Amino acid sequence: LDWWQADRYCEQRFAQLLFEPQDTEQGSFSKLLQSHHIRGSVWLKERDSVLHKTKRRRGHTIPVLVFRDKTDTKYVKVLSDFPALPAVTACAHLQWDTRTQEIATIFSYAVPAFINEFQLRGFVDEEGFVRFALIVHGHHSPYLPVFRADGQWHHFCVTWQQENGTWAIYADGKRRASASGLCSVGTSAPQAIFGHGTFIIGQDQDSLGGTFRAKESFSGNITDLHVWQKVLSTEQIEKVRSCWVVEQDLVFGWSSNALEVESTIQAVTTQLLCPGPVEECRVLEVGSSGFSYESCLQSLPFICLYSKDAYWQLKRAQLESSHSLAGLVNSLAVRTVIPDSVFTSDVQDMNLSVALDALDVLATVLRGGEVPVLEPADLLTVLQLLKQVSDMEIQEGDELEMLEQLGQYYMEVTELILEEQNSGTWSSISQVIRGPMAVVELCDRMVSLLVPLLTPERTKIMIQHGNIGLHRVTVKNMWFGYGSLQRCLSSSGTSAVSQDMAASNGGQKYLSTAVGTAVISSTLLSDFQEISTSVRYRLQHRAQVPPRDCNFCVFSLFLLHVSPDAGGMWSTAGCSVVMSLPDSTACFCNHTTNFAILLQVYEMQRTTKEEFTLQTLTFIGCGVSFCALIVTFILLLVVRVPKSERTTVHKNLILALAAGEALLMFSELAKTNQVLCFMVTAFLHLFFMAAFSWMLVEGLLLWSKVVAVNMSEDRRMKFYYVTGWGLPILIVGVTLATSFKKYVAANHCWLNVQTNVIWAFVGPVLFILAVNTFVLLRVVMVTVASARRRLKMLTPNSSLENQIGTQIWATAKPVLVLLPVLGLTWLCGVLVHLSIVWAYVFIVLNSLQGLYIFLVYAICNSEVRNAIQRMKDKKKA
């Protein structure tokens, strides 16, 4: 097959045309091909071409002039009045007769002043190349090779301009020769080509409009000749080569009505398959293991390449298939619409009628729900059919009503295979089709088939079914509403996020990605060809991802465009966010493609340096705090402080906090032992929960002093012990019983923050902090009121400054004394996720909690100081 057919053949079977082997693979690869009796050239696909748009050819029906033999009678005269040409471009499609090597004249333009005013001649050299020479004002360029004499159609363009006499010859889209200085007349500057001359195709004029010689005549076929009074750019020549006419400065356009054809010349109508952007395609020379280029329209052997995973997934889908969908569709159509095997399906050139009938039947079966969930083989065969339809060539004379109906059925089938119940099927063929973004590419191809529907009277097309639709004017738009494509992307599509997007970045760890909006496509058309341009658009946010899978999560909206040609990859190249609002995002891209916005979820992570600093501060602070707590506990025991409720509560709080901080200092050492780490986590949970429970008791004790509580001291102490030790034991026991396997975090000896287990600690702590905050406010109010009354009684005539100072001290003293005991410094933990600074503040305040307790309840405690003084006095006595 030719390169285009071979590439399509492989694509229809979910494979790829063979890629160029690596240097180390060439020898063994050639041996493998030779062992299968494959000789000569084999088509290759260049590795970077995977990023390019699919190369498409367009059928171009056009009259062709047939010059069968070299004679002195056959000619064609152009019936146009040519103006003076200071610059000129002439292009045509040509099929060279390889039976002769004599010089042939493709065209000649003569004026009375110069018979050889503008002429193109050529011949076949000994190496089998056609060489062209350009003549202007009788001056002759050298004969230079332009294309092979292989009997195939070739496209050529010749250009010349008066300035510097610059000329060029193009063949099959590539510049083959160029120079300057052609046609200077004596010492003067080059002149323009004179107007009002005679233009003859196929003969050299030895007199104005006549005197032809057989040996200089043209033999072969020629069509699609156009002449412009300017030099076309490389891009315009590429456009002309693809059978599009550049209207600006066109002097002569190919038309049977503008030609005087000699009676013995045969004029036939044929269809050219206009080449795509590249006509020469890569081939592997099997015998020599070398690489070269051949005309893409040449018929050569080819090999379809599968990855092992994709191949076995295809085989498994085929073996496990019940063929229920194929049976229903083929039975209803009374012919084979869906084949039994994806490997043996014929790549047929569908016509509009066959395609319409096939999609009508398929949509009927899918719509009826007789196959509730598509099997992998069913989905693959449906995609095969959609590919065949989108590759179809629309012929002149096809009924436009049928074409529009075909678009309706195509959108409906696309919507039905993206139903939510088929999301698992998409996942099961992920190695064959990299997610449902393949449907976006197919719909994009389908849109291009609707060109004939656009007329001066009808400038817009809109076809929609469910959440999927297309809208085409000069701009081609598509959309996949949220809820159609996203249902299947959730299981497979977002795995294809660019690695630089999904990688951990600094202080954030990537968790997941979700499609946050609809997927839209936008393409600008010029003469029905796609051109890239900048675009600005706004997408409404639809996805909501609850932060249940992380401790502190960051939700980032990333602007991305989808590249289905690359297998559904997402990329931010060339795009930027203009404005982001809670409900929508406005974006700008410097190109047109498929657009969507992804919601990426990150867990806050700290750098290694920050982690080390925090661990060091924690160890030092906990060490100092532990020592201070032990000293305080010993002092309260040894110095014989008078027994009271407050002293007993202080001792229990100090004991629980010291045990927790001692375990915390050495918890990192237990990470390597799973059982030991589990035990450390359970005891950390118990002792820190007990510490907070005794902080709650401290608050309740303060409340009992501020507000009269009708309860005896013995009953109060029993209640305090149940609250301080019984409640933590109950909480830890219930948590272990209900979440034994999810109890410990993956990387630390602490509760698992990825599950709800962490709330067995955070929940009670938040409750205790709320109660103690209320108690502290009540104590402050009572203290300030008491200080105000005392001030009025003792110094009724004091100044305003003294009154304010007394009240400020009355407010600050209980806050400074009670904050660490009530545990209110732990409120900083709520702000830790906002900044690393809050993490440092949190660690410093709470790791030094023991030292603060030592200063307030040992050094500055009057009862302790009095007890120590009594001991000193007793010792002296």
C-alpha cells in the first residue's frame, strides 16, 4: 500500500506503522524481516510525527490533458490575455512519459520581441531523474534534477522575479534549485516579462503561436496549471500542491473553458489524491539496513507495530467476547457492519450511504439498551467503525441532508459509548486506547467532513446529542459537556498528565487529578484548512474534590490543553491563566486545540531541610520540657506541698505530659519495627490524650473556684480521675477496636492522617480547647472585675493611667499563667498548614510547655517556695 493507506491500515487495527529502529536494533531487525522473505524498502513512521496532526488527503476531480506521443501537431493554447509580469509563478501537476529521454517543452510563452520569453523545458537523465531548465528573455538556466521519472504524478512550481533576476524551481513541495541573475539584457537591469503574448502547453514556439518540432514536444499528462503575477511563498506553494487555489494575483486558473485544445489531444476527467504536508516518506532498506525517502504515494510493504501489553489486551478482549453487540447490529443491518475480530476487519472506503446506514443501526442498538454494558471487544469494534467513517471522502453530488444526518448519528454513538456504565470497559483497554480522549480526535476528524454543508446562505452548523456537540462556522468548535467524557476520564484519562505537572514540587506532594470542567475544542479555518491562532476562553468549574484523603490539601486549577494525537496527554505549553474565580477560570492560549482545566490535589509537604530543622527543635524542646516536668514532679513530691485538689491535678498533668514527650523524643527510632511502632503510637495516643484530659480537668477546677459548684471534694476528685485517665483509655480502646489495620501512619509512629483515625485525637482535643477557652475568658472577666473593685476600695482617687495599668495586668496575669496549663497554645496547630513559620511557632510553644509549667508552678509558686523555706528552717534548727 502507499504510506497513507498503510498508516490507516495499522491505525484501524489499533497499531502503529513501524517506527524507525534504534541504531542498535537495525541489524537484528533487518535479519528478522529477511527471515520472513521481506526484501527492498519498508515504510517507516518517523518518531516525532506522533505529535503531528493526522496527514489527510483530499480528492480533487479535475480535467487532465493527455499528450500520448511526441508530435509537432499536438498543442493546447491558453485563452488568456497576460499582463506584463515583473514577477511570475507557474504551477501544475505533471506525469512524465518515461519512454523517451529527449528534451520536452512543458510550456512556452512567446511575444513578438522574444519568442523564448518564458519557457520551461525538461528531460530524463541517465540516472532516472527529470531535469528542468527555466528560460526567461531567451536566457537559459542550467538543467537541474527535480524529481524521479517514475511515472507517478508530481507537482512542480517555477518562480521568477525582475528584481535581481531571482528564480527557483520547486517539486513536490521542496525547493530543488534557485539562483539569481537570470535574464539580464546586456548591461541593463532585468526587465519584466512582456504582456499580451501567446501561452502554449506542450510545444516550443519557434514563431509566435506556431512552428512546432516533434523532438521538443511534451509527452505525458498535465493538469491543474495556474499562473500568478507574483512569487508565491513556500507556504502558498504548499497550499497549491494540496489542490487549494491562491486567488490573489492569479492570472490564469485551470479551466477547460479557458483552453483551446488541438483535436487529437485527449481530455479526461480524473481524481487526484492531493498529497499531505510531506510527500516523501521514510523507508527502511531491508538489505542494507539503511534509511531513505520515497514518494508517499508509492506502494511498498509495511509492518504494523503493537506493544506487547496492547497486543495481549486485544487478544484477551477478542477471546473473552460474546460478540453480542456485533450479532445484534449485523442481524438488524442484514450485513456485516461490525466484524467478529478487530484483527481481520477490512479497511473499506465507505461511501455516505453505507456509513449512514451503519451508524443508524448501531445507534438504534445502543439506544435500545439491549447491550447495557459494552464488552472491551465491542467498544474496540465501535471505535473501528467510527474511524472508518471519519476517514471517508465526501464526493461531489452526495446529498447534504444525508451528510447532516450522518453527523447526528455520529454524535449520538459517541455519547452512548461514553456512558458511565462503560467507564470500566475503557479502563480494561487502556493499553490499546489511551483513554476516551481518542473520541475527541475522532469527532475532530468528523467535523472536517461537514465542509460541504457550509454555503453563503448557511454559515453555521450545529449538531448536538446529549452532552456532546459541534458548532462550525469559520471557526470549528466542539464540546464534551461535564458528565460525558469525564465519566470515563476519571478512570483512565487523568493518568496521562504530563510528568512535570504530576510530580511533587517543593513543599507539595501530588495526590490526584480530576477533570474540573467541560472539554472544548477550537480550530480556525482558512479555505477549509486548519490554521493555528491565539484564543481566549472561560470555563466554568464543575468538579468538586472533597479533602478526605489528606491532612491539609491544596487544590490547584491548572490550565491544560489535550493532545489526542499524542494518546491523550495533557500539557500547559503555550497557555496561561488570565483570571481565576471560585466558579470559573479565564485562560489564554497562543494556539488552537482541545482545552480543559484540571483540578490537581496536593498534600502539603516540607523540604528535607525544613523537616530536619523541625525534628531538631522538637527533640531539643521535648528534652528540655521533659527534664523540667520531672524536676517539677519531684519538687511537688519531696518538698511536702500541702495536699490539695490543685496540687493533685498538677501532678497528674505533669506525669501524662512527661510520659508523652519522652515517647515522642524516641518515636523515630521505632519506625523500623512494625510491632514496636504500633505500641509507641498507641501509648503516644493514650498519654497525650490523658494530658489534654487533665488540661480539661484544670479548666473544670478553675471553673469550680470561679463559680460555686455543689459537689463534695471527694466526689470531685473521683470525677477528675475518671475524666483524666478513664476517658483517654476509653477513646484509645474504641479506636483500636474499630480501626486496628488503619491505626498507624505509613512513615511515622503516629495516628494515620490519611484516614478518619486522626479524629480520635483531634476531635476530643478541639472540644477540650473550646471548653478551656471559655473557662479562661470567664476567669479573666472575674479577675478584671475583682481588680476594679479592689482598686476603688484601696485607692479611690488613683489616676486614669494607674487604673488602666491595673486592669491590663489583671487581664494578662491569668492569661500568662493559665495558657500552657489549659493547653491553649495548641490552637496554633490549626494554622500550621498556612506557613512553615506557624509550624516553628507551634513547636516552640508546645515543646517548651514543660519548662513553662516548671517556671510557673515550681519557681514562681508561693506554696513550693514556702515549703522549701520550711525545709531550710527545719534543717537549720
